[in-house]
Amino acid sequence: MDIKNNPIGFFDSGVGGLSVMRESIAIMPNENYIYFGDSKNAPYGTKSLEEVRKLTFDAVEFLLMKNVKAIVIACNTATSAAIEDLRNKYTDIPIIGIEPAIKPAISLNKEGNIIVMATPMTLRENKFKELMNKLDDKGNLVPLPCAGLVEYIEQGILGGNDLESYLKEKLNPYLKPKIASVVLGCTHYPFVKRTISKVLGDDVAIIDGGHGTSLELKRKLKDKGELNASKEKGKIEIYNSNNDSKVIDFCYNLINTK
Ligand code: DGL
């Protein structure tokens, strides 16, 4: 079988990576997609590094069994914990990771702090520290660990009073002097972008890495000559460790959530 027709595998600790996969579907609708969310073990961001590494390797093995031609680690936390080890082990398949999209936030050139919302693990790990060191003199970067936010999204809560109160408590201390932009450094957070805007006002730019990561995926497949040549819309298959049809339905809905 022509490898071009093989699916692209996506992985996240839960439903968050769908915010990346929907961007990939938008730019490569003719590809086939397989998504694995590990909602049973979410959240990852407050676990130990070893636990997240192990869960990530298990998920990659699952996707490889499905004959994927590329893998997107659509989780900032798993990327920071395991991407180098994964690339060292699986050398013949492109493995694309995701990191907080700080550069696009800096290039907006707006006055004020750039708030980087992410899980505690993402902000603690070396990958993020290196990114900060590289870019810190180009903008006022403020890391904001958001333990507890993934849980809202996993439960299907994308708005409402409770979530707004959580976000206000996190973000209000930074309203003064000024927030230039917010970087969503966790793939779950784009699903609550509207609620974040409600709390901060529409003039604060909110940036995520889903589109940039999808462009990188497309580039990698093109370089390998493995872009799907089909003219038909591709197939989408979703798996979740929390084997509940409600979760799977929620996932399909999220792909179409704007
Ligand atoms: N979507 C994951 C990320 O991008 C969430 C990690 C978690 O489960 O805490 O970091």
C-alpha cells in the first residue's frame, strides 16, 4: 500500500490535541487522521516526568500499530517531557512536537506583558526554559502555570461562571500595567479561548500553536514526498483511553468547535 494514504497520528493527554488536529484538517483535508487521547490519565501536567514519558511512549506505540506515517505529539506537556527521546528511538518516522507560540506573540509588537498560560510541567521543563532564555529580551514574558484548567475542558466545561471565576483569579493580577497578548501553551486551552476573551476583553490577542504545528507537519510530509494525493476528504478516527461513547462524541464535536 502507498504510504501516502496512511493516516497521520495525533496524541494528547486528553481532548486538547484536537485543537491542533482541526487546524491540520483545515489545511490538509484529504489526509486520513487517527487521534488518541489519554483522558483516563489526564491531566499530565501535574504528574511526574517519568510517568508522562511512559504514557507518551505507550501512546506512540499504539499509533504505530495503526500504521501512521507521521506522529504529532499535540500536547505541550508530553512534548517537553519526551520529544527528544522519542525522536532518538523512532528514527524513521517524522515526530512533530508543539511548544508555546511565543515568537508570534512577540512579533505582534504590542506594549505590555506576554502571558504564557501552560501546565506546571511545561513551564518547569528545560525546553521552555531554553525558549525563555532565547526570547526573554524581546518581550516581557510572564509564565502562568494553570493547574486545574485542563480538568474543566476534559469535563466539557468551556464556559460559565465557575470557569470565568477560575480565569479571573489567574489573570486579574496581570491586568495592570497591561497585557499585550496571551499565549496558550497547552493544547486544551484554545477550546476556552472565547471565555478567556470574555475575561480579558477582545483587544487582547490570544495565540496558540496549532496552525504553526500543522504547517510544520505539512512541510515534513512534503519533504518526504508523503502528502496524500487523494482528491477526496480523508477519514477521521478517534480513540480514547476513557472508552466512553460520550467522550468520543464530545471529541468529534470539538473538531467543529470554533
Ligand atoms: N494538552 C496538554 C498540553 O498541551 C495538557 C496536559 C495535561 O494533561 O495536563 O500540555
